[in-house]
Amino acid sequence: MSLRGCSVVPVTGTARALIVCQRSSAFWGLGCPKTHSRSKTRLVPLAIAHTWRKLILRREHGDNRLADTIKLLQPASLLALLVTLVLLFGFQGGQILALPYL
């Protein structure tokens, strides 16, 4: 089986954790050479959020404005998380059913 250029060998026992770790590192752009080009684009939302937070906190009453912004974005972020999970399992459902114990 191949995951974005990584070789993953199906095994059981303790090595299963290593496969999961390898999958997550490939997802975040850390594990495999073919994913390093995508790692910068995965950091863009983090950089935008960090910059936005710093700008809000620099303003007058920054703590209150940040709390209001978080309250405003909470429903949208929850909806985005649920949509992401539905899409993830929707697109990967066949793979999950094919390898249920991996």
C-alpha cells in the first residue's frame, strides 16, 4: 500500500502505532519527501490566524474583541469541522472498509 509516496506495510501489534504516526506525518507534510512541497500551503491558515489574533489584541480592548470574535466564529468553525469529517469519511469510506484494522 502506498500513501503519497510513503511505503506502509500492514502489520499488527506495536508497529500499528508507527503506521498511524507515519500516516499523520504524511498528512501534515512532515514524513515523506513528496509531501514537503505541500507543507508550506498547510501552514498558511495557521499563519493567517496567528496574524489576525495579533492584530485584534493590539487594538484597544483587544481581549474583549478577541472574545467577541471567537464567539462570532464558533458556530462557523463547528460547522466547518463537521463538514470536514463528513467529507473525509465520505471520500475515504472504501479505504476504511477495505482495511478496518490498519
